[in-house]
Amino acid sequence: MSLPHAILTALLEKPSSGLELTRRFDRSIGYFWSATHQQIYRELGKLEAEGHIRALPPEQPARGQKKSYEVLPAGRAELARWTAASQDPKPHRDPLLLRLRAAAVVGTAGLDADLRRHLELHERQLAEYEKIEQRDFPRGKDAPHDRLQHLVLRAGIDLETFWTQWLTHALEEFAELPDSELPDTELPDTGLPDGGLPASGTA
């Protein structure tokens, strides 16, 4: 149920049309909660039907004019309820980690190139986050809402930093492997959940 709450958050920050919302998701909220344009429009209809938002009357009625939406008191109350509710962290599931586990029994051929590709992608995302931080959160911008939004961005920066460091280490390990094919041997039990994959919300 997080997408409707993401939409309520965005509309409380700024009343917007469906098109404006999709653009804002592409530029900001979508970094940590992605949604297709169709999903956003569908949720807008549901939120309006539930009495959580309403379409603002147009300043100058015109054919084909886009509807803008604002949050009603019931929508604000629902967002406050959801924000305060306790939620457990989600287990992390990443195919790359599972592929590395599989490589221990079938060989590593092709994986090093994909690790390099992942590293480039994470480096690119990290650079984008750091650019946003410099642009939107200069020193001294410390109002409560700015500090909370900056905290969300810092989570993205720290996660991308982790992945770039881990992938760099993984490539160093790959460089030390004797060859791309590993022997068919029985592997020891690591004692970790799911055969060695991290079970927490972080990789």
C-alpha cells in the first residue's frame, strides 16, 4: 500500500496534475519508490473515489485542461496513520547475489563483465545523488523538512557507496581466482539464511 501514500506525500508537498506527478516521480520519489505512469493515474482515481484527494476546480475552464489534485483532510489523516504505523524491514533479494552463489558450483564465466557493468551503473547513480545533494542541500539549509528530505537522499548515497565498494572488492576477488571454472565440490554450510544470502534489509 505504499504507492498511494507516496502520491499523498507528493500532493501535500505540492498540488499537481497527473502528468506533473509522473514527472516528479521520475525526478525524485521514483529513486526509492518507482511507479509507472499508468499505476500513478490508476491510484489517483482510487484516492479520489475514497475521498482522500479532490480535483481542483480549473481557474479558467478549457477543453482538455489537465486536472490538478489536492489532499483532503481524510487523505492527510491516512498518511499520518501510515507514517506512524510500525513496519518490519523487508528482506533484501538481489539476483546478483544469488548468481554469485550459483557461480560457486557452476563456474564464474561471464560474471566478471557483469560485475563491471553493475559497478559502472552504481558509480553513475552515486554521482547523480551527490550532484542532487550539492544542488538541493547546501550548507545551512536545515529546516526540519529539508533535514528529513536530505536524510532520504543520504540513504541513497550511502547505499550506492556500499555497492561501489562491494563490487570493487568482488572484482578484486575475481581477479585472484585461478580460472573461470570451479571444481564440482560440496560446499560447506555457511550458517547464513538462504544458503548464504543476506536476510536483512541491506545487502
